[in-house]
Amino acid sequence: MKTNIPNSSAVVVTGASTGIGHATCMSLIGMGYTVYAGVRKQSDFDKWMATGAVRPLMLDVCDEAQITAAAAQVASECPNGILGLVNNAGIATAAPLAAIPIDAFEKQMDVNVTGLLRVTQAFVPLMKTGSRLVNVSSMAGKVSFPGLGAYHASKHAVEAISDTLRLELKSSGIHVSVIQPGRIATPIWVSSRNTADDLLTRIPAEKMAPYKKLMDAVANSVKGAENNGAPATICSRAISHALTAANPKTRYAVGRDAKLLMWCRRFLLSDKIWDKLVMNDLKS
């Protein structure tokens, strides 16, 4: 049941071409909401347009002009404002932090962190009392593993940004929620593996040598997420709850692995024990 929401049924979702973003759009369509699906590629825009189910937006979170144009379009079509913004767009870069090319690190942060803030700043003026801001973070924002340090850094930043926005937007009546998925079977891991294959060739052999075995193990772990991750629909259900519930949570840990690992890391495991468990798992 829709309760405690502003006089609008419009939701903007970034990164809506595949995975969690796509599943979220489909869920919201089924609930009767007006959905603006933000995508980077014209082919994805055309696919959504052909369905007639959503209003696609060209919305690259690193493109200021596209963001401004998208916000202007939504503002003109939704004079009563929007119900919510779902910041879902993101990438995952795999490389050892001590050797990662700085431009690759900057790209990771630009998409997952600065991009999220760009979009938020553009759409917050369209949000009224009762609107919802939902940021898709990850269990990677609370626990860290080797080989994915840039991704972890970006998601830790999303957690911090979300905490701050929750406090800053409270007086405006805008609720902020964070989604913290565990391993989800989405194309982000295929893209991450392909990007890593190219990225690691840019690192000089002598600089990469100490991390070769480690990154091979990380690659196998990523394949596990591709093949054995939970379906994206479990995230879309959490996002839908955050958007529509009378009393949404501030955080949604999604998936048994996310709930277990974050709880253990917070309450049970010292740094030394955690490090040993993680490295032993990668060796297995």
C-alpha cells in the first residue's frame, strides 16, 4: 500500500539498462508508478522506449549536460515533484591499490561517488516532503576484500554521503535509505572482469608480479558472483520498500551473505581474524 508519499508517483532510476536498475524499474512499473529510466547508451534508450512502459532518459552520471537536461525534462513533466530518486548507476574496478593506474581509480570514484552526487544535486530540488532518496551501496561499503580496493573505497564513500544527506535533508522531509546488496548476479561483474583484463595489462609486469596470484583468485571470486549471486529482484524489493513504506529503513542489507558478513565484521571479528579468513578463502 502506498502511504506517506508526496503528490507524485514519479521515480527516477539511474543505471536502468540491466541488473538492479532494470529490475527496479520493472517492479515499480508493476506497482503503478511513473518510471524514468536513466541509461547511457542510445540502444538501451531505444529498448525502453519500445516497451512503452517507462520514460527513458539519456543520463550518464558523469555528463553534466545530460544530467541538467534530464532534470529539466522531469521537472517540466512532473510539476508536483517526484516521489523518489534511486541512485543505482555504478561500476566495479578490480586491481591492486598499490599498482592501479590513477586514472582508473579516478574513473571508479567519478562514476560511483561524484556521479551519484551530481545526480542528487540535480534532482533534490524536485523532491518534496515525503520524497525518498535511495542510494545503492553494497556490503562492500562496510567490509573490504583485496583486489577491489577502488570499488570498496567508492562504496564506503556512498555510505558516508548517505549518512550526511540523511541528516541534511531531514528538515525538508526527504528520507534517505541505503541499499547494501551482497553478491547479486548482475552484468556489473562481467563488465568488471572485462575491464580488469584490459586494466591489468597496463600495469608493468614487475609492478604487477607481487599481486598476480592474488588477482587470479579475485577473478575466480568475481566469476562466483556472476554465476551464483542472488537475483536482482531481491534488491528491487528492498528499493520498492524504501520508496513506498510509511516507515522506511535507513539501511537495507540484502542477501544472506551481506547480513552475515557485515554483522560478523561489526561484532565478532578483529582485523587479524578477518584478514586471515579472507585470505584463506581466496586460497581455497
